[in-house]
Amino acid sequence: MSNINLKITGMTCEHCVRAVAKALEGVPGVEKADVTLTPGEAVVHGQASTAALIAAVKEEGYEAEVRG
């Protein structure tokens, strides 16, 4: 299992955090997603393509990019 770190922008409340976590956990290969409002990031546990993760976040109305 690997971790993918994403920077998430556009979240303003805990509802946003839950929406992003649910979207990420819906991507095949994701076992768990830890999303935090401050500083706006997600740690995704599992094996999933970064493109699919970013697409899932964008579909919820937020922006995501891979953190180095």
C-alpha cells in the first residue's frame, strides 16, 4: 500500500472535508482517505491513479494537485 499526498483547494468547512473524503474513497484502489481542512490536503492510502483521484475531487467542485 502506498500513500498519495494531494493539495486540495476550495474547501471551507467540515462538510467540504467529508465530501472530498467520500469522493476519494469512491475511487477504485483507495482504502482510506484522510482529509484535513487546514492546510487543505489529503493523504490517500491505497493504490489508485492520481488522475482518477484528481478527477474525483474536481467532480465535487474542488481543485487538487499532487504534493511532492
